[in-house]
Amino acid sequence: MENTPEYPICIVYEDETENVVLANAMEVMTHLEWFDSDDPESCAQVTDAKNKAVSLKVEALEIIELKYT
């Protein structure tokens, strides 16, 4: 589907201390555990394989939201 972000998902933190590339849903859930790209405190930019901006929310190892912004 063209409205679904494609893996890998790339997370670039504003302080540039860490860039993370996650190849699939399992990696997203286990690496992030709790994450909300829309939270101003996350200080991260999330993009997909097409370099499009993505909204990503993970709670308790479950992907709650993964969509284009």
C-alpha cells in the first residue's frame, strides 16, 4: 500500500548521538519499547525507506502508530 511506510525505518536524534535503522516491525518494537515521535521530548526525526517523514508510536513493545505525517 502506498500510504504505509516502508522498512527500514530510520530514527535520527537531534543531538546526533545516535542514528538507528530498524529493518522490520520486530526490531522497532524490541529496540524502542516506549517511543513517540510526536512527543517534543523525543527529539528525533523518523523516516522510512523512501525518506518520507513518519509518525511512530510504540508502547510496551507494541506499535501503536506507524504512518506518514
